[in-house]
Amino acid sequence: MKTNAGNFFEDFTLGQVIEHATPRTITEGDRAIYGAIYPTRFAVPSSAEFAASVGLSPHPVEEMVGFHVAFGKTVPDVSLNAVANLGYAECRFHQPVVPGDTLRTRSEVIGLKENSNARTGVVWVRSTATNQRGEVVIDWARWVMVHKHSAESPAPETVVPSLADAVAPGDLVVPAGLDFSAYDTAAAGSPHLLGDYGVGERIDHVDGVTLTDAEHMMATRLWQNTAKVHFNTDARPDGRRLVYGGHVISLARALSFNGLANAQLVAAINAGAHVAPAFADDTVHAWSEVLEVAELEAPAVGALRLRLVATRGRDESMTLRGEDGKYADGVLLDLDYWALVPR
Amino acid sequence: MKTNAGNFFEDFTLGQVIEHATPRTITEGDRAIYGAIYPTRFAVPSSAEFAASVGLSPHPVEEMVGFHVAFGKTVPDVSLNAVANLGYAECRFHQPVVPGDTLRTRSEVIGLKENSNARTGVVWVRSTATNQRGEVVIDWARWVMVHKHSAESPAPETVVPSLADAVAPGDLVVPAGLDFSAYDTAAAGSPHLLGDYGVGERIDHVDGVTLTDAEHMMATRLWQNTAKVHFNTDARPDGRRLVYGGHVISLARALSFNGLANAQLVAAINAGAHVAPAFADDTVHAWSEVLEVAELEAPAVGALRLRLVATRGRDESMTLRGEDGKYADGVLLDLDYWALVPR
Amino acid sequence: MKTNAGNFFEDFTLGQVIEHATPRTITEGDRAIYGAIYPTRFAVPSSAEFAASVGLSPHPVEEMVGFHVAFGKTVPDVSLNAVANLGYAECRFHQPVVPGDTLRTRSEVIGLKENSNARTGVVWVRSTATNQRGEVVIDWARWVMVHKHSAESPAPETVVPSLADAVAPGDLVVPAGLDFSAYDTAAAGSPHLLGDYGVGERIDHVDGVTLTDAEHMMATRLWQNTAKVHFNTDARPDGRRLVYGGHVISLARALSFNGLANAQLVAAINAGAHVAPAFADDTVHAWSEVLEVAELEAPAVGALRLRLVATRGRDESMTLRGEDGKYADGVLLDLDYWALVPR
């Protein structure tokens, strides 16, 4: 067999290291397509001048560009036969990605647990994206439920890794040179600095975007993510193309500009759940909740820990869970991340 | 409120200056997406070699790229609550935009007039886009009808600015260095020079393009234009996404290549009316009428003043208005502009 | 008439040379859009680092980017009034196209044959794309059936050019500097080198992509291909937009990564038939057959001659023709090409 059938649960062993194909060079073309597909307006990735004015030069692309590219590389090896993406943790952005950078990704299997049905198992991997200088750019843990080849295969020893609930503020990596001392709030689009946000505050980002198949496929392909369900109407019984979960993340993050325009840089992703599938014709809205506020060492730099919730249709009540503790109807994404914000 | 609710009629005062967020750097990615969304083939923006051969280096992007970016910045502040875009005037392109340029836009309120219904008013603004060197790149006047917050608010003093019907040929800005003396008509795609066009001549551009939602949304997002009606099927009672008027301008301009291949550069927009809304599945055609022919000082450079009309479906009769003086059925756009043409 | 009505059969004469408008500069934006529209993952065009590691720097774009741009230029002059694209032959890629290159295309009429119905004729052209240094980048022969203006026009002398069934391995042009000695199979995504492929071997590329109108129109516009049938629902009686045949080529080539990840560079196209039309909502799959295996002079470089077949729906039986010798139902494309592969 010269084609890739993907890995099944039995193919993973604890400590196994997978070098993912294929390296990918980021370009100004990626920035432009990202901006055509997501309604992003954050000043740092939008303007080379603004980025330079806060110490970032050459001009970084949106953090999620790097994340999706790095993540996409893992799909053919890790999640081609996945039943579900179960979660993310400990994702840190170590340095900005700039046009000309070439990313490659390596994953190590850090946990395995067969499910009681003997048909599936959970695989935990820690993935690391490096650039052309071998420097770490992004790393993260992720766990997925994967089909077993055969219910007869013996179960491996269960190892469940211990993962932090959230990256501690002191563990956030501030990009070298970042300095918000001369931050231009008028150019950035909002006067609200770190101190203006309080824990528990919720922000309805108001705007909504109705999804199309062409757009989510283009985005997902740009990241070289090859999961069939996103592209092929024959891959699911309902004949619909499942929207890549990362598409909803990027869309919600872009929508959050309206209310969080100064949440310039994503520094870490603490946790993420793709609560419900999204499809073309769904109209996606977003709201955020402030979970934590932290001052960092870098000049005038602070961090907001935010819950970013994407919903199908607008929920002005911003309800995450019902009284039964389950996610409310219409919730698509529940993402917990850290953003760097001027203080 | 941390989200932007947009300005209502009462929020505008005569002489008010608004610095629009967020600056935006133009890249080769923008050129490529523009070429993927509009069927443009003008030789100057298509070929760096051709552009250099007429004195333009580095390689300019299509003028409308700069216009849409500069215009998009004004939307959150000027027209988020607009009932209608009423018109443009005195739009001049002061210098070519090249990849690497960062544009920002500032607007000044130059006129106000409350409507007799006391529910809406007309706001005139003069907007100026500057680059990273602070030089003026594009400026234009525009007037929009905006909702009042409350019918009870007192009306401001009525001030209607005096705007020129058209930019005079002597006021057109020819890009520094432009020289059409060695113009290669074979490469450009047409043998027809300035002298071959006569006032009153009409040209049916023949080709048509059927619109899709994915494409007009991608274009409109690229310009960071955030008006809800373009993206969200819940924003209008009919559940359709209104096509951004500038999308129709760029589409018609691109279609005009077939008949006006040597109308290389847009120098000014004299007036523009979005006569009827456009939606996905409409097939857009275009025709042009020559309004004025002018010789300019620059070597072998002339200017054609053109009426560019976009229609839903092809109208081989090229009828702008019916006998009642109203725009003919199917007319979407009536744009009056100046193009620089070799003579 | 200032608009281009295209050429009819009577307009072509043997030996006629046509300089096609308009030159086009390739950019990183083109690479990015190509990667958004086609699921390509070949390591050379994906990674500047990988490309440099095999001797290719600056970073080439996918060969088909150059081909489509060069081909698109010929459409307004050669095939605007075409009934059908009948075939390709002797297409060779003489050097990689890199961002910054400006391509122009010239065609010479090398054959003419009126059909017995006197209403159409076949035109053979040899087209040559050159770069800004005047160097040949790609050349190919192509023949199309074109409408006559009038059935009354006299038939020209019949001249049918002699075209090779395939480019001989010794005539393939290996890019200057290409050296696969240090080829990294893990990065490239497959351990299978030249010697692992045997003549007659068939590979089912498994994955499928369901087409959308927005995507094929964007791709086709990017190549400045103006044929109406791709863009205008009024151009065909069935109201459908015909997918540009080259779109299916690029899609099938990208899908072939899964099984042919090391078929890095397209060196020649020997023959190609667009067997059936493709439309939005068709799900395109692909399979390949190894036709010939050749070792070349360049270090560690070999060549695979491959038949690349695109189908509507997946055909695991990989049947090209039925017992009647006709193409099997569902076959869209039958392309015979040479790829450069590490040995």
C-alpha cells in the first residue's frame, strides 16, 4: 500500500515519536487569504507599521495561521481515523511566525487508554512545531479518540498524562521585543486596556457570519488538513461537509475584535472543546468571558485569560451551560486561551 | 459597552475628525486574491515588467485595492447604521499603492442634513487615506443616510457641501514617472489608444459573471468591511446577503477590459450610484460610455472619462434610463470615473 | 469593434504567430491561493527549505501554476470560440517558475483541418511561455475544434502536424541544480522511491473533493482564463458553469500526493483528454497508473511516466475503458505526464 491509511489505535505506542510531513513555508499569501476568510482586524497582523511600533518586526501573521499549519501536519498521522477530537491543553506560542518561516511538526505519544467497548481508544500526543532554525514555535497537547483496527487487539497499558488546566501567567512566552508602551489605541480600534476588563465580564461580539462550503474548504486546505469529512460529501451519511473545528476557532477569534480589539496576540490555548459540529449555512456568532487578568513583565504588557464561545445563531444571554450542566443548545466551541493586551 | 454600536446621526458634528482603525498593510497576497475574485487583466497590475516599462516600479496593485481598503476602514465609524450609501464625489488617486504600503484613513464631517421624517439624516464626509510616510494616497467625499438614535433629538444646522460634478482633467494626478511613450499594445491586449475613443461612444463588454456568496464575502472581508448585511443571512428580512457595492464596481471594472484594455489606471471617481442591490446568482455584465477625452501633460498619457454601468443580465441596448428618466431595470451601478490611457 | 470576439477557424493561417496579452507576474499570493483551492502537499512547492535542500532556490511554485497562467493567455485568441479542447502533446517544463517571474505566451499555428461538416475546423498551435529574461519556461502543442464564421468559407489546405506520443525520457528537462541525493523521505511524506514503482502498477488515491462554483471560478480567474462557460450561468443551456479542465488536472494532481508523494515535479505532459465535463457538486477522485520508469542523469533523479485519471465518484476498480474501448462512465480526465522522482 502506497497510500496512507492513517494510524489506528494499535499503531500508537507510548513514547513513539512521529515526524510529520510536509514542511510548509508561510507567506504573505497566507496572511491575505486568512484575512479574506476570517473578518480579522487586529492591528498587529493587519499592519506592519503597527506591529513595528510595538516591537514586532518583521511583520507576524496571526497566531492561528501558525497553529493551523502546525496542526494540519499531524492530521494524516494522528487523526485520520479519529472518531472525535477530545481536547487541547498546554498550547503555547513561543515566538511569532513571519512570512518566510518554514514550519514542521513532530509529535510524541504521551498517553493511551483503550475504551471499554474495545473498539476505540484515546491517544494523547504532545506536538511541537519548529521553524527553519530548529526553534520551537508552538507546542501543545491534544487527545483524540481513534478507531481500533480490530476489537481483538489487546489493550495497551493505560497511561493518562497529567496536563495543566491552564498555562500559568508566568509560563506565558512574550515575544522578544514586545513593548506596548507606545500603543496607539485609536489605530487599534478600542480604548479599553487590561485594567478595563474584570473577571466574570462577558462580551457579546454582536456580529455573525453565515458559513459557506467554499470558504471552509479553502481555509482547511490552506493548512494542508486532509481529513475527508471536510471536503467530500460522500464521507458522511448526511452528505454534508463538516466544518474543520479550527475554522470555527479562527472565525470566533476574528469576531471577538468587536469588544476585544486590544487582545492583540494569542499567547496560549489552555483548553478547547468542539461542542457541536458546524456546517455551511450556519450563522456563527461569538461571545467571550474574562476568566483571569494578569500583569506580565514586558513593558506595558498584560494578559487576559478568556473563554471564547462560538454559537450557532446569536445568544445575547451568553449562556454556556444549561441547568443540567450540559452545554446550551447552539454552542459550537468553548475555547479557553490567553491573549496579550496593553495595560 | 466595549463593542462598537456604530455612530448614529446625532453622533456626527460638523468639522469632526475621525481616525479610523485599523491600519492595513497591502501585500502581493491582496493582488492575487483580487485577481482570483475579479476577472482583471489590465497589464499594469498584472505584470511587474509591463508596469516598469511605463515607469511604474515597484509594481502597483489595482487602484481599487487601495480604494476598498481605505473605504473599508470608514465603515465601522461612518456607515454601520447607514440606511443607504448615497454617493461619491471628488475621489482622486494621488499615487499608486504598492505591496508593503500601509494605509490608514481619516474622515472629516463636511455636511449634515436631517431628513424631514426626523428619523434619518444625511452625513457628508471627506475621507483621506495616507500611507506609512504620511503621504496622501486617495481622498474622496461620500454621503450616506444614517439612522437617528431618536426622532426626538434636535436637528443640527443644515450644511450641504459643494462638491464638483467631476474632477477636472487638470486636477487629475498622474503617478510620478508614468510614461506611455513605449507602450506595448500587443502585450496590453488592445490596439485602441486615446484617439480611437469618441465622446458618446458606448461599449458592450460582453462577458458576464454569476455571483456567489463565498466570493463576495471573501472580497469584502479582505477590505475589512464589517457591514453585517454582507455576511449574515439573519441581517435582512429576505435572508440574502447583500453584495458590497464595491464588489460590483471592481467586477464591472474588470469586465471592462474587454473593450477598454488600455484604460490602465483609475485616476479619479467623479460620481457613483449603487442603483439596485446585487445578490448571489445574479449574473453581472457591464457597458461603458465615453463621457470626455482629455490629453494630459505626462508623456503619451491621456484620460478618458467613462461611465461604467453594471447590469443584472446583459443589456445589449446599453440603456441607462427609461423614458421616465429613471434607471432602467437591471441597472446595478452607474459609476463616472477617469482612466489614464496611452495616446 | 473594440471588444474581442475571438478568432474563428477562418482567422487562423498556417505559420501565423500570435503574441498573447497580457503578461502576468507570479507571486507568493498565487502559491497560497493554489494551496487553498487544491489539496496539494508536495514538499518542493510547500517548503522553501525542502526545495533548497534539493537544489531549488528561490522557491518554485507548483508547475501547474505556470502552466495555467501560460495557457490562460492563449484562450482569448485561440479557444474563445472553441467547440472542444481536443488534446495536448509535447508539453515540457523547461525551468521552475519562481515568485517574481513574469510570463508571456506566444503561439504559432502549426496545423489546420476543416471538418467535413464545413461548420468547424481543428486548429493546432504550438505555444511557448517565456519569462522576463526571454527564456523558455514551458512549451506545448494543443489542438482545438473551433467554429467557422461561415460554412461558405473555403477550406484551407489540410496540414496535420506530427506530434510525439510522449516526450522521450532523454528529452525531459531537469531543472538546473536539482539533486535528490539528500532527499528527506520523512519530510516528503513517503518512503517510496523510483524503484518501488513498477510499470502497470495502479494506485487509488483514495481521497475525494466535492466541487464548488466559487472555487473553480476563483482558480480559473487567477489564470486570467476568460472562457464564458466557466463563469456565466447564461452561457450554457443547462445553466451550469462548466469547470475549466485545468481545474480537474490540478485537483487530480494534488490528490495523487496520497500514493505519489515523491512525484515532486511535473517535467512533461505527454497527452491529455478531458473526457467528460465536471460541475459543482461532483466529487472528484483520482487514480494513477505507472506507464514507464526512467533513470535520468541528474543526481538521484528518476522519472515516472504516469497516467493520471480523474473520476466523478471513486472507482476502486480503476477502470479506464469499458469492453467497448470507450472511456468508462465517470472518467473526467485522462492525463499522461512525466514526474521527477528520487531514485
